[in-house]
Amino acid sequence: MEDPLHPFELHTIVPLSLFGLDVSINKAVIMMFVVVGLVTLLLTKARSSGSLIPTKLQSVAELLVEFIRGMIHETMGPEGMRFFPLIATLFLFILFCNLLGLMPGAYTVTSQLVVTGAFALGVYTLSLLVGFKVHGVKFLGILVPSGTPAWLLPLMIPIEIISQLARPVSLSVRLFANMTAGHVILGVLFGLTISGGLLIGWLPFSFTVALYGLEVGIAFIQAYIFTILTCVYMGDAFHLH
């Protein structure tokens, strides 16, 4: 049976170097270009229709816009709408990466920890910058839970610092682990289906079909979780508790 982690390996397709840095093109890079192009094409086409009676594509686009707007209002408030382009781009990019990665022969970009880690570190850093811009030095109050006695501060502040540093780690690992684990299980079941033959191969194949449907749902859920947590972190930057 083939190594189930083999599909996650990246090999250089077009070797490139920029100022001594390796910027070679591989399957992950190609998939990211495909995702960006596909999302841009679908949204541009939905916007260009602009008919009085919405088309199916236009209706889907409007539902996505309302869904993302609702997340922002619930977590950041109306002032968070300035970050709507960022939140919408993040959600759609992760969602399409997750869904396209389920296609045979495609590559799941979000199965790479460096990708999810870059996203998580980027949004968390942005939340800190927004917090300091809005509140100044008072933003350090996030390290002191309200109602904490003064004598507990030496204990609570280090705990809160660790909690804050764990945010980008948990945010990146959650998405990476879920997408990787699901694809590994699918790979194992497909291998058992092929090696089992007609006699017993139908059993792992039936599990594969059921799991594949579950993975489609997980693709949506993980994109939502990553985005809603991003909104929560940004909301904490706007509203100190």
C-alpha cells in the first residue's frame, strides 16, 4: 500500500530563485493560483450579471456576502466592516482550497502547516496592531482579566501571555490537522479498496463514500471556524473586556 502521506509531499516543478530565496513553483503554488483565479472568476461573473431577478450564481454570492457580514457584525460590530474585504477573502480562499483539495489529483493547500501558520500569524498580528491603534497602551489590559485581585497579577499575566501566544498556534494547527487527517484516512480506505479486490473491497469503499461526504462538510466547517475565530480576535482588539 502506498504511503498515505505521499500525496502531501511537494516537489519542485519550475525552479525559481529571487534574491537567493527559493520561490520555486510546486503543486501547492499552482493550486493557490487556481483558487484565486476561480474565486475571482465566479465573483466577477456573479457581479456582472446584475439582473433584477438574481441568477443562481448571483444568489450564492449574495448569500456568502450576507453570511460573512453577519459574522463580522456579531463579533466585531459595525466598525468591523472596514475589514470585510480581508475576512471575505480569507473565508473564500480557505473554503475553495478545502473543497478543491477533495478532487482526485488536486492538492490540498491547507494541509501545509506553513500556509495555515502564515494565515494565523498574519491575522493575529493584525489584531494586535488594531488593538494598539484603537486603545494605545491600554490594550495591554487584555493580559489582566477584569476583577482580578492585585495579588494574583504575577500569576495571571504570564498565563494570559501564554494564552495569547497559543492563539495563532491553535488556529493554524486546527485547520492543518483536520484537513490532513481526513485526506490520510481517505487515502488509506482507497488503498484498502484496491487491495481488497471485489470480494471485500466493497466494505472500505462504502466507508470511503460516506467519509467523502463528511469531508465536504468539514471543508465548510473548518473555513467557518478559522474565519469566525479571526473575527473574534479582531473583535477583542476593538472591544476590551
